[in-house]
Amino acid sequence: MKKIKNRRRKNVRRMCMGILLTGCVALGGNAVLSNKEEIFSALRPMLSQASAGKYEEKDDKRDEKEAWNLILVNPWNEMPEGFEVELTQLKDGQAVDSRIYPELQQMLDDARKEGLIPYVNSSYRTNEKQTQLLKDEIKMYQEQGYSKREAEKIAKQWVAVPGTSEHQLGLAVDITSADKNVQSPYEIWEWLAQHSWKYGFILRYTEEKQEITGIMPEEWHYRYVGKEAAREIYEQGICLEEYLEKR
């Protein structure tokens, strides 16, 4: 970040010098400015406008990289402070970020047209919900005979620590079969793995990328990143962390 800021300062300085030289030539035919203070005073409006334009351009690029659909949340990156999300309810009582609802619904509808019966069994979670899920997971392993420390370690491989779960963003959904006796969830996951990118979703956690994502493989967990990012991630066989690193 410091390197980026330094480059910005140098670029602005170069730009300012160019404006000063141009301005001096332009002003030279109309007035004689006796000192530096008068020169800067005359050119200040030009400098202010140009400088603001440069920073705005840089900020636009920064905002593009940190777009809402590309927010990175994993074991090493917590949710943004003060994060809020506007939700839309699904028919089954689940809820997602309103901005991803149309694409999610279209993906599920198209899957149904192929004879599949997808079902969203987990979506947006509050911090309280995520905390309870982790507690329940730890308790389950303790009941199996693990010590509390061991149980916590194992549980955190499957359930994210509150504040580090994509579900809290409202951008992730867990999809399974509406009736496992009628259709195996693997049929649905296979279809999603091949087609979800068309709707802006990616299979978030795979065995190949486990060391990078820090999460065990989850065939059911799909994350919205937008159509452009999803296509690139799918075609290159990378994960979200790698995609953001290349930007």
C-alpha cells in the first residue's frame, strides 16, 4: 500500500510540474508574475482540479478491485467493519443479498428445467447464528470423545469463526437436493460445477485450493462474484484469492 501511495504522489508531482510550465507560458503573454507565490496563486485552481481528477481515477480503480461482489472473507480476512446487507427472502425462508437474488433464482430455475431439484439449505447468517453453529460443531466433537481443544481445532475446519464466514456477507449459498431419496445431491453439484459461472457463481472451496482458501472442500458451497469474475475463475481453474491477487 505504501508503494502505491508513493507512486501516486510522484505522478501528481510530475503532473503539477507540467501544469506549472504550461501555465507559466500561457500567463507569460498577459502578465509578469514576480515570485513563486504569485505563480502558485494564479495556477492553484488548475492544480486543484487536475489533482482531484487523478485521485478520482485511482480511487475508481481501487473501488473496482474492492467491489461488493469481490469482498474477500476467509480465515485471515474478517468481514469489513460496519458491514451491512439488504436481504431478499427466498421461497424456502432463506435470504441472500438482494443484488444476487435474480441470478440465483435464474440458476435454480434453469437447473430445474434440466430435471434437477436443487434446494438452498443455508444462505445469509447473522453473527449470532454463525457463533451458535460453531458452538454446536465443537460440542458434537466433544461428545465423540475429543478434548475441547481438539474439538475446536477440528470444528473450525468445517465451520468458520464468526466474522470470517462468507455466509455473513449474504453472497454465499449451500445447495443440496430437495429430496435425497429421489435425487442425489451429487447430480446437482455436478451441474452447478459446470454451469454456475454463467450466473456469476463459483464453487468456492475445492480440495485443490484448500491450502489457499483455508477451508475444507465443500461441493455445496457457492459464492457470488459476478459474471465476469466467475468466468475468469472458472476458465483459469483458480480460486477467489488467486483471482484477486492477479488484479
